[in-house]
Amino acid sequence: MTSDFSAARLHLERAYDYLRGNDETSRSACVALDLLIETVAEAQHRKPEPGVLEFPQAAMRQIV
């Protein structure tokens, strides 16, 4: 199962918007949400690592 990073990011950004208070708890939560949003955004735009295909040795001898 794959994660829906764009949906998760949307919900985290909404939560951030709801925390408009000027109290310490709201500010701390916003800092934590900032880190989560950044992490999810990086995961959302991360390119998959390319796989490496190895050629069989017999095929290499025929080419050379």
C-alpha cells in the first residue's frame, strides 16, 4: 500500500491553519507541524531510486 502524501500534507496544512492562538502550546504545535509538512513534502516529491539490471554473462560474451 502506498501513502497519499498530498492528502496528508493538505490535512497537516489545515491543522496548522486552525492553530492561530498565540499561546505556547499553539506555537509549539505549529513548529512540529512545520517539520511534518516539510517531511511529507519531501517524501511526496522524492523520485524513486532507479533499479539496476544486470546482464547475464552469456549475453555479454556474444556482444564482444
